[in-house]
Amino acid sequence: MVHKALRFIGQAMQVTGLLVLPLAVAMQLTNSLQRALQVSQMVFMAIFGVCMFVIGVILRNIGQE
């Protein structure tokens, strides 16, 4: 039971990590925030996405039976 939950949470975190940077780029290109993102904010979002993905991989591996 716990293994399935960890595997699901890990997969969800991996998908979230993979979607963060393209979402930030799309927001920048469409100017949906009504202001431009700075380079430091883009780097922060990239690091956040990588961290989410890595934590997701770790949780998914822990959830393997």
C-alpha cells in the first residue's frame, strides 16, 4: 500500500519537474504575467524542476517492491 503511494507521488513529482521549465518559457514568450521574467528567476525555476525530478526518481525507486 505504501509502496504504491510512494511510486505515485514519485511519478507525479517527475512529471511536475519536467513541466516547470517549459511552462516558464511559455509564460515568458506569451507575456502572460504582464512582465518579463528575469534570468535569475528562470534559473531558479530550472533548478526547482531538476530538484523535483530527482526527488521524484528517488521516491519512485523507494516505492519499488
